[in-house]
Amino acid sequence: MGKVSLKVTIAGRTYPLNINEEEKDGVLDAVSDINRSIEKLKKSYAVKDPQDLIAMTALQLVMKSDSNKAVNDVSSSEDMDSIEKALSDLSQKLDI
């Protein structure tokens, strides 16, 4: 797939992007999430400076991403334990 030019608006400011075509939906979803988070923060706190709102949003999104990564790491570890137990059980049955 080729490159596409895309203009996105974050916190009222427009940014031109050149991205791979297959990334377009992900970028648009991310922009939507960012703008939604900024609006939520704007309503919840007495912060009006867009730079402060963007920084707070970045912090929240990274924390959320790290939290999801930790959950996936735990899940992967549990999956590996389950696989190892199944292999051990199979090995024992084959030794009989």
C-alpha cells in the first residue's frame, strides 16, 4: 500500500501527516481518543492551556498503555504456565 497525506486536528491545532495507507484508521482513532481525553480534562479541571491539556492527556494515555501491557504480560505468563503444565501432563502420559 502507498502513502497518504492526512491532516489531523489535535486540541484545535492542525498537523499534516504522511503515513502508510494501512495506518490511517489507527491514526484517526488515536486522534479521536486524544481529543476526547483533552475535552474530558478541560471539563474536569480548571486548565485552559492547550499545552497543559496535551501533556496531561499524554500522561494518561501512556499510563493506560503501560497498564494494558502489564495485564498482557500477566496473561502471557499465565498462558505459558498453562502450556507448560499441559506439556508436562502429556509427557507423563507418554512415559507410561
